[in-house]
Amino acid sequence: MNRLRFASERCRTAVPRLFVCDVDRTLLTHGHVLLPTVSAAARSLHSVKLPLILASARSPGGLERVHAHVGASDTVCCFNGAWIGKLSSRTALKEARLDRETALEAMTLVHDLGGSPIWFDLETCFVLKSDEPVARRRTDVTGDCLQLIRKPNDAPKAPFKLLATFPDETIEASVSLLSSRFSGELTVARSGANLVELVGNGVQKDVAAAFIANEFGLGANDVTAAGDSDNDLGLLCWAGLAITVSDAKPHVQKIADIVAPSCDVGGLALAFEWMVERKSAFVR
């Protein structure tokens, strides 16, 4: 597929005033590369005064490389909404850390289940020495600072999120067990083939997007959102117009109003270009 697939009537009437966009495997390729066509198309949103908000499971530091190339708003949503703030100054507009004792229990359980957990503070990730090789593969991509600890209790404060990497053969059962054990305490959602995000209960991208939209004086119907995974589902259902890519999970594609080509060929560039054309026509 080398063009957009329009899946609902909302595409005919939507006039986006804010674009909230997931980063990994949506804006970026599976190899975490920002293609030049996507970068240029994202920047073209400025021509129609359409703000681009990055909404990611990443930390503020993990967003900086991408943010610098796409011309996004200084307001960002990090850790799936656990930290919303100004990227340039690290000024928080809203934040929600996990309960420390719950986070310690979850980190231990993840390890017991054969996973590799990472404890995320605002600027630093903390990881058990035994999990360093797995953690390095993640932080080398994002640029996060990684610090080794001997035991979970050596991690400081309370984290904004835990990121857990699981083997293919155990991830389904592990997610089910974690969701059951921490029901009402943590939000557990997959964000990639082997990745699971654990954040405070009620921390979700749609809640964060609603907060940011309100800051702009907008509502859900004014917002277009793009995402590809389970941790984007709430956001896509909430937004007035939902966009995904053709390599997203089938149940994500099912709820999307627009399906763009694969992230690996820069499919989101077509969605950006379509929005610029639509906004331009509306202005006339």
C-alpha cells in the first residue's frame, strides 16, 4: 500500500487543530530511524499553524533527538502521560509517579517472571546489573542515561514508569499476570513486540492528550492522533480523528479512521501532507 486508506466518514469532516503523535513505530521506523520525508512533512505543519505534540512512552531526554528534527511543540507527553511538560526547560505541567512500594514490588515480580525491568526517573534509568545488556539496547536507541544498581531498593525516589522487556514465549502470560496482580494500582500496556510499560493507575495517553488539548483551548474533536500499539488505543479512541500505520496491530488498525503505509517507508508523511492540504483548503 503506497497511499492512505480512509476508513471512516470522519475523514470528510475533520479539520484538525492539534496533532498528537506517538513516536516509536509510528513517526519512526521499527529501527527507530526518522526518515527525511517524515521529518520534512512534519515540519510542513507549521505552514498551516497545526501544532505537533509528541506523545510517547519515552522520557524527555529520549524525545530530544526526534523533537529537534520534526519541529514539534515544546509541550510534550512522556512516559505515556506520567510527565507532561516543557521539553526545553523540563518544567512540569503535570506529573504522576508510581507509588514507590508498588514499583519495587512490580520490579521484583518482572524479574521473577524472567523479564528485564528498567526504573525511569526524569533524567536517569536505573537497572539491575544482571539486566544491563538488555537495558543498553533500549537506552542506546533513546539516549537515556543508564545507572546500574545492586538491588531494586537502591533506585531513588519513585519512578515515572517501569519498562519491562520479556522473551517472546513469556510475554503474553507475564502481561496477564502483571495486569491481574496490580489491577487498580498500575496501568500495564504493551508498547512493542517485547516491551511492557507499567505506569501509575489512570496514567494514559488519552488523559494526557485531553489535558494538553485543554491547555490549547480545544476538545477531542479538534485533535488528530496517531499511534500503533496497545498503549495508544485510548488516545486513538478519544481523538476526533485517529491515524495508524499499516504495520500496526490489526485491532489498532480496526479503530483507525486513516491507515497510512508502514512506518518503515515513512507512511506518516502522507498523513501529514494530507492534513496540510485539508487545513489549507479550510482556510481558503
